[in-house]
Amino acid sequence: MCLLLTLICYIFVAIPGLCFGAVSLQSSSDTFTIGYLVKPLGWFALFLCLVSICLFACFASALGAKAKGDLAEFAQKEEDIKKVWIIDQALKREMYEEELREGNPSDYEIYKQQVATADKQGLIKPDYMPPEGWTSPNSVAKVGLLADPAPGAPPQAGGQL
């Protein structure tokens, strides 16, 4: 397609006299016939231009359809990646809270007060939390950093923001 367009440009620029008839302001209107204005090589170049435009439309349509499918697939993957990331962040937060609670209990109490204040002000968004009762295979509770829930009790998330 690019070669066709390049060839057309060379034809029009290099040999315009063989593509189109020469006219001036003083030319009579009798000379303005299709056969005089566009010569056979000009028709050939215009035909090549039409072919390249059709090829471009076909390629654009095919690639557009492929891109729509890929975008839909990517949107689903992006949503899944976002969910995993949110859960991973919740797990990290649990580990950091547990580490803070064990290492610096007084700082942990200040942190919990700040979290409660931010929650009252609406600064903590619930969509960043894992679903209630959710635990992952790598959960802090399963690794042993938190006590295992009682048998029959729903799994608990460690630190809740």
C-alpha cells in the first residue's frame, strides 16, 4: 500500500505532462474534456490511488475489529489484575499493621486512631478493601502471623482500615 502511494506520488511529480493536460486562464472551454484533462497515465495513477485507498480501508477495518477484541480481553484482564492488586495491598497492610502492633504498641494505637478519624471523614474508600471474609492462600493468617480463626467461623481479615 505504501509502495503504491509512493509510486503515485512519483508519477504525478516526475511526469505531470503525461498525466494531465496543461490548461491556462486563456484556454477555451472546448479544451476542457475529460480525455484532455486526464491522460491515460493519469487514469492509471488515479486507479492506483483508488486501489490503495480500498486496501487501506480493508486493513483499517480488519485491524479495528481485531483491536476491539483485544481491548475487551485486556479490559477483563485489567479488572482481574486490579482485584489481585487490591487484595495484595490489603495483605501487605495486614502484615505491616501486625508488625507495628507487635513492635510498637503505642504507635499502633495512634495509627488506629488516625485510621478511625480518616474513616469518619470518608477518606478511606471501601472499594480498596478485599471482600468480607476473603482470605488468599498467602494470607497472613495462613502463614501463621495471625491466629487461625475458630473452626466454623468465617475467615477474618487482619487489620481493617
